Amino acid sequence: IIPGRAARLKGEIEDATGWGVMVGPLDSSGIPKYLADNWPPEET
């Protein structure tokens, strides 16, 4: 999970690592709700 402001780096990170990357909230105060809504991630 990367911060929302780093969303433009998602593809580059995925290509470089082979990992699935999720874009999280812009502000760290949104992490609890983000995890409640998005964890565990869906299998792709």
C-alpha cells in the first residue's frame, strides 16, 4: 500500500517489483477506514 499522493508511481513500482500495489488514502488519518474497506485485497 502506497500513499495516495504517490499514486502516479503505482505502475512503476509494480513493474520494478512484480508486486500488486494498492493506492491508499491521501492522509494517514484515513488508514483505518481504508483498511476496513479494502483489506484483505481481492485476488487478481
